[in-house]
Amino acid sequence: MGQKRRNLKTLEQVLKKSKDKSLAYYNLAVFHDNNVREAEAIPNYEKALKLGLDKKKKSECLAWLASSLYKTNKPEEAMRRLEESYKIADTKIKKFLDGLRGRINKKYIYVRK
């Protein structure tokens, strides 16, 4: 899609036409996430993961999914997805995940089992 401004209609059209459905679902999820619709983003992140993403996109997808889960009061699932992302993430994403882990622990006093 290049540098064009993304909107829901455009993303839904891309999803219908795209051969790479995983990336289309990922982009749709990010759109919802960036527009404070985390609950709508979550199933799209899950679909993207199920369809398969390359390692970099997968780590980002898991990180943003963890954040959305945290924001929708699902700390245990958020922490699980955070840990999945951390295993394959690059340094930049790990810094984000460290901050998210801190926020989850502070808010929920999360204790690992």
C-alpha cells in the first residue's frame, strides 16, 4: 500500500484481494489497534498468526497482540503472548516488551507459575 493513508475501507478491500492474507489481517489489526479498538484488533492479530508471518512480523504481531490483550484486561494471555514474542524479537521489540511486562506486573502484580 506504500505511503497512502490507511483507512478501514481500503484495508478491507486489500484483505479481499490480497494473496498474502496474513499480512492483510496484520495490517487490519494494527489499524484497529492504532484507533483505540483493541478488542477488534485481537481477532485480526490471531488470524494473521494462524495464517503465518515471517519472523519479524510475527514478533511484532505477538507484541502488539500482547499490548491489546493487556489493554482489554487479559493480563495472563497478554503475558503469554509477550513471552512468545520475546523469544523471537529483535532488540527494539524487546525494549517495548520489557516496558509492557513492567506495566502488566505493576497493574496486576502478575506472578508467573
